[in-house]
Amino acid sequence: MAVLPDQLRVDVSYPELHAFLAPDAATQPFGGAEVRATLTGLLLRDRGFAVRFVVHAHRGRAPASFDGVPVIAIDPPRRDWLDDASHDAGRRVRAAVGRGLDAKSAPAAAAALAWGANTARGWARQGRGLFAPRPHPELLAAPADITLCFFASPFHARTFAAAQRTGTTRIYCPTDDEQLRSRTDARQRLITRYLVRHADGILAQTPEQRRLLPETAQARAEVFFNPAPRLSWFPHLAQAAHPAPDTPYALWIGRDNRHKNPAALLALAEALPDVRFQAVMTHPAGQDTHEVWRDRLPAHVQLHRRVPFQDAAALIEGARVFVSTSRWEGFANTFLQAAAAGVPVASLHVDPAKLLSREVLGRFAAHDPTRLQSDVRRLMVDDELHARIGRRARAHVEQHHDPDRYGDALAGWLRRVYATRRGRRRPRLDTRVRGAAQSGQRGD
């Protein structure tokens, strides 16, 4: 076994983390990946690692440090096929041809064709082991011992490329199940395959997520249930929380996009006119669809454009039931926040670790909108069921999602992966679920 240095240097990389770490983060939208990456970095810092956060510079908005942890802000190259905005070249080409090529549509079609050709060339080079994204020069100049990449993006492809060049141990951390499925766009599949192929270890959120990996990669994957976020870790988000409504309500939190699926919320609210809903909906960049949704949603749905993190926590704690219509997730932090507060989750499509099917965290509708309506209605009125699931949910979070136990287990795993790689051996890692506690629960 290789001898470890006294203090391992760890980079926690997530490009959109700049918004969460900024002083005005309380007024900005962010998701579970930002919370998970930040918590992971702080927990590793407290266990003797020299941690840095690696983020997108975003026109100088990223802070120089966060809670004593340095922040490396990177401004990636602007003209690069990996960053092309076209995620579906074929669709754009067909649309342009369908309209008839003219002076206005021809450039878009040409750009889409070029993007598609570059993607195909990337796949071909990947198959021959030659695909090599352009590394971030900032990481070449100051390499870490270990880098953790949350999500799969062009930014992370370049982070891994730098880590390969400098001999850094590479850990890929999927943020949701969808990025591991083959139905994503060609560029996403190319980048995900590159990260999976070259990762020394893969930090999966659930046993299901590990099983989505290629068989050759599953031996390098370890399942860690996400740590439940604590507001005390993020004092920069603290604001005077507005009290939750007194009337019992079902709560929905998400973004106006296909992933979070607000159309299913609309259908649910229309089918349950006797249930009051609170809905927190953020919007795609450059678009404000608040007024559109306010007009579409029934009167018994109170729509919030955006609420601070602290107020969202208060809304979750005051809810009777938390509703998820997401088409996919990893292990959503909102599920953990609801469970920690004893609030059952009613989910249409997502069932992490089968915890909803077994009525540990709530109830799973198995993709059936009618069943979701029944679950929400029953959880709103059945006090015995509500209390039973609430007790199970709290106990599960305490046992499997405690941040301190997560930090201890992750720190030990990272040291083993690093030492094994330094010893020039492929990591031989078990596949047990490493939740907050070492409970003996299997990952299969």
C-alpha cells in the first residue's frame, strides 16, 4: 500500500457552485447538487483534507473563498464544440430543412451539422481511447491529489483531462440518474462515458444509480446516501424566515423545465380542488414564466416565484405532504429535508433506493397520475398513515444520512482509492451502501 501524504489535496468541482457560494446566494436559485457538493467539501475539510472548490468564473461572480475554503474560478474557452448550445443537432437540421434553407436558417443548420460531425469524431476518438478534451490550465498549474466532479459537463471533461495529465485521482459523482441513461443527447453520452471510463472511483447516490453504470465500472462504484443538509452549515443563506401557512397544504418545489415536470403539478391540482398547494417554481435562465403559470394554475395553488433557502426549509417543515413530479432524480435533497421533518413524500416517477415503495419516506405512484392523486389525498387526511411514515422517515435519515457519518465514511473511502491508485492497482472496492451508518445494508 502506498504511503499517503500528511494532508491530501482535494478539489470539489461543480461549475454552477459559484452561485451557491456567493454572498447573495440567498436570493439565487440553486439545486441539490450545489448543496451536496458544498457539504462534501466542508465535511472533507473538517477531516484533514486540503479542500478547494472549483467553479465557473461567471464574469467574476465567484468568491475567492467560502468558509475558509479557497475557490478556484475558471473561465473555460468560449468557442469549443463541447460548449455548443445545440444539444440535438439532428433536430435543428431537420427543422432548418423543413422550413427550407435560406439566408436566415442556413447558418443554424451549418452550425448544427458541424456540431454533429464533431460529436461523431469525439465518439470515434473515445472508442480508440484518443478522446482528450482540452484541460483547464488553472488545474495543470496547481494540481490536487484527488478531484471530485459532480455532474457530467464540458467543464468536468476538462477537469478530468487536467487530472489525467497531472496524475490526480479522479472521482466521478453523478448528480442524477438521467445522465447515466443512453437516451440523453449525443454530447452528454460522450462526456458521461469519458468520465465513467477514466474515473478511479464513482460516488453513486443509490444502488439503482450504481446499476445504471456499465458492468465494467460497477466495481469502482461505491454507494453513499446523500448527507441531509443542515441550515447551520450555510449561515450566508440565513434570512428571517416567513412563517409557513396555517392551513394544511401540499408542497411542490422545482423549476419550470421538463425534468421537474410542472405540467404534472397542474394536472394534480386540477384533480384535487379540495387540497391547498404551495408551489415554489424557479424559471429557465433568460425566461420569466411566472405570470404564465400563475394564470394556468387553479386558485387553490399559491405560486411563489422564488424563496430563500431558509424560507424553503420552513415551507417543507410546515407541509402536510411533499409532492414530487420529477421525471428523474438522484437522491433529491428536498426528499431528505422532508423526511428529516417527518413530512411524507408523494412521488410520481422517482423512488430512490425503493424507500417510497416500502413506505419509508412516503408513497410511490409508479408513474400513475391517478395513483398520485390518491396518495396525496390520503396523506392529507389519514393521520395514522401520516404519523407512521413520518416516524420511519425521521429514523431513516438519522441512521443513513447523518452528515458526520457520511463524512467519516467518504474520507476513508477516498484515502483507500488514492492509496490503491498510487500503488498502481485498480481499486477493489466493496459495493455496500455506505449511508451515514455502516448498517450492513447491501447495495444490490
